[in-house]
Amino acid sequence: MKDYPTPATRNEALVLIEQHIERDGFCEGCLTSWARLTSFPCRYVQSAYRILADAPAAGEGADPAIGS
């Protein structure tokens, strides 16, 4: 059984999102790994989305409007 750690970087989040995809309203990654019917987005995808929302993409700087 494969365990998916909470992603710590933008790249880890992108890889996790590729593995946990939606199929008929359920998470394919959770179904494949644990035979678990989990609603999509599962908690792993939700944590990956949070990482992506917080981390700027490569080549992007901080938002100048925020003053960072």
C-alpha cells in the first residue's frame, strides 16, 4: 500500500495531482492505492491545491501589489 505524504513543494504537489485524478466523482489515486472510495478532491489533492496557491510558479516573483 502506497502512502502519499503531504506535499512540501510545488513540484511534489503537481506530481500528487497527476496521481490523484477524478473518476466518476471519486479519487482514482485513493481507489488504486487503498481500494478506498474517496470523494474527489481527496484530502491529498486539497493539500496540493493549497501548496500551489501559496507557492508562485517558477519564474514568477511575488505579487508587487502586495509589497513583498
